[in-house]
Amino acid sequence: MSLSKKTVYDKAIINRINRLQGQINGALKMIDEGQDCKDVVTQLSAAKNALNRTMNVIVSENLVQCVKETMNNPEEDTDALVKEAVELLNKSR
């Protein structure tokens, strides 16, 4: 089993990404309107933080599911799954 297997994403993840899209669209609108750079950077910073949190939630939820499935199949290498999850988390930073 691998973290890269096909995953079904729940509504909460989709909602997070929709909010993230809204934040990015808001930043674009602010730029179009010529708003202060401090406000634009604040908006983009919020979007960046939301993106990081979303990636962390996706990886952690997937890891939990993989570990649960591994418990049912002791032949699976749990250490490899954890290592892969840590690598994904590091990549997302």
C-alpha cells in the first residue's frame, strides 16, 4: 500500500479548497482594484497558510487510513508508509 493510492476526499477537504480559491480570487480582485500591498500580502499569507493546513490534513487523513488498512494486513510495511507521509509533509513546506 502507498500514500499515493486512489483516495476518496470528504466534503470538508473540498470545502477547504473552495475557501482557498475564494481567498486567491479575493487577492486578485484586491490587485485589480489597486489596494494597498500590505492588504494583498495579508490575503495571500492567509491563503498560503490555508493551503499548508489543507495539505497537512490530506496527508494525515491518508496516513491514518493506510495504517488502519495495514493493521488488517500485517504484511504491509508501516514504517515505509510513515516515511512516505513525512516526506510528503516536508515537500509541502
